[in-house]
Amino acid sequence: MDPTSTAIDSAFWITAGAILFLLVLSGFFSGSETALTASSRGKLRAQADKGSRGAQKALDITDDNERLIGSVLLGNNLVNILAASLATALFTRLFGESGVALATLVMTLLVLIFAEVLPKTYAITNAEKAAAAVAPVIGLIVTLFSPIVAAVRLLVRGVLSLFGVRIDPDSHILAVREEIAGAIQLGHSEGVVEKEDRDRILGALDLGDRTVDEIMLHRSKIEMIDANEDPEAILQQCLQSSHTRLPVFRDEQENIIGVVHAKDLFRSMYAEVGGAEGDADRLKQFDVAKVANPPYFVPDTTTLDDQMREFLRMRGHFALVVDEYGSLQGLITLEDILEEIVGEIADEFDLPDEVPVTRTEDGQFLVEGAMTIRDLNRTMDWTLPDEEANTVAGLVIHEAQMIPTVGQVFAFHGFRFEVTAREGNRVTALKIRPL
């Protein structure tokens, strides 16, 4: 046998084996990148808490995604370029100049199938398992390549800075809260998460972004006690009221002097008259201000999350909301905040509410102007914006840049709004339908 032919055959198999090994390495890098970036940190944390060292290592190396991706891409490009060079040399030796085109075609197919699609498909379907398995090896590679990656990182940031792009190394593409909200919305759109569950979870997540003035009971709807009224009238008002706590004012409604609890009021009045056998005429000397608790005022810019924590800390349920000038704007209770999470809470003493949204015969929806946009979105599963206004009427006024009259029709945000009722400067009812 010709020794030259034997040498060529030996070189062929050695080169082919090296290319195959490099393809395996390329698949490893590609799959590792996908597994580590697609895995859920929450699931990895749960596995790490159960004693999985691989999961803990995966958490550690994904803390710096920029360094991780840089190291993996560096390794992946090294093996891909080396494999392509060996394949070009091999095919050129066998087929001459036409071997370059043939090597490009063959390596493209091999890399695409066995080094990209196959490992990434497995990694995306078994992200946490694959991430925990490859994390120790990838961690070693990240350590070895860290000097080169650091230099590349500086070069990349220098180039980006020329275009005015600044990179915060401590920032994350998505905050944890946004990731949860996005996952819940996606699960609801796919039918995995029920609407009620979605509303509760998103309601709890939104407490830190919303302020008390968005959900407070407006001052025009607050039921108050006039301290100058006769005690009999005050007693009658409390007996007929559906509320347990009522603000007390003197002379003018802005002058809140306290908040009276119905139980305290009844107990004090009972003691004032001398019990069941007492003299009712003694009730005329009763002063409601003496049994009222000091009023608790909060700024209208307080977030719902902070206000709920403050309610729990002070063991209170009731606060009066004021603006920056100290003027009374409304009131808020702990129940109002909880309703933003769990939905409407009603008991046997609550007055029966009308249906918030009524469907008309022509397919439109009759909505009260004072209904909040958030409640309308939750009821109808719509996505009307609530950044510029809290109520439906406020949204129409904001978009129209005027106080509309009855019968006027507007179209914005993919909906048709028709004003059906107005009292003074307040839009009290509208008809809405999606366009």
C-alpha cells in the first residue's frame, strides 16, 4: 500500500475526529447558554434550598449575565471557527478548490442541526435540569476566560459610549416583579391562570405603584357628623348609617375634629343617660367630641403599600386623605386597599350596589363616570390606560381636553365613548364599546 495514501487516510480520520469533538463542544456551549439564560431563578433557588449544588452554582454564575454570556460566546466562537478551519483544510485536500464551498455547506448544516437547534431545543425544554448539570463546568470556563471577557467588556462599553449608550452593570433587563406580572398575564392569555387569580396577584404587585388618591372615597361622598347637631340627631344618624366610623366636623366640613366609632358612641350615650332605667333628657348634655378619636390624616401621594403597612402597624383601619395644602380630599380604609387585591368585600350591613357595568340592547356598555378605570379594566378585561386619570369620566375629559356635553361621542384607545348624563361639570354616565 502506498505510504502517502496511508498518511492521508490517518490525517483524514484524525481531522474528522477533531471536527466531531469541536461540534460536541459547540453544542455544549450553545445548550449551556440557553439553559442558564432561560432557567427560572425561582426554581433554581428552590432546588438549591433542597441541597442541589449545581442549582446553587447556576444561581451564582447567572448573577453576572454579561460575564456569563461573554465567556460562553467566546468559547462557542473559538470551537466553531476552529471546526470550520479544519473542515476547510480537510475538504480542500480531498476535493481541491471546490472543497471550500463544500466545507461551508457541510459545516453550516452540521453546526445548525447538532450544535445549535438540537442542544438548544433540549435546553429550553429542560432548562433548570440542564442549567444545574452544566453550571460547574461553565463556572470553570467563566473563571478561565474572565480576563479576556473583561477586556472585551471594556471595549464594547467604550464603543457604545461613543453612541451615547450607558450600561449599568447592576441593572437587570426585567425586574422580578415585572417578570412575575408578565408570566401571570401570559398564563392568563393561554388559559392556564384564571382571571380572578390574575387580578389578585397583579393587584398585590401594584400596591407599591398606586397612591391612596386613586382609590379613596371622594370628599363629596363622605358621610360626616356635625358636632353642633343635637345628640338625638347624631344618634339617629349613626343608627341609620351603614358605616361604623364617621368623621366629626365642627362649623365647616374642612374642620375635622375627630372620628367617632359607633360602638364608642352608643356606649357613651348609654352611660350618659344612666343605663336602661336612666333619664333620656340627660342626653341633651352629651358632647360627641369627647368620644371621638383623634383624626388620622395621610397625604394623597402615599402609596397603597406604605399605607397598608401603616394601618397594620398602628392597628387602625381609617384615614382621612389631604392634599399638599392640607385640604380634605377623601378617606381611605384598610378594606379599600384589600379590595384592590381580593375584589369587592361586602357584608350584611353594606348597601346593595348597582351593577357597575350594564350591557345595553345595542351592544354597548353603560358605565358610571365615577367608576375607576382600574375597576372597569378588571371587570371587562380591558386595557384602558390609567396613567393620566383615575376615573372613566376623567379619562374622557383628559382626552377631549374639555368638559363634554350630553350626546358627544369620542373615540380613542380603541373604544367609542358617548356621554349620556352630566350633572354640573361632572360626567356621570357614559356608553362605551370597543371599536
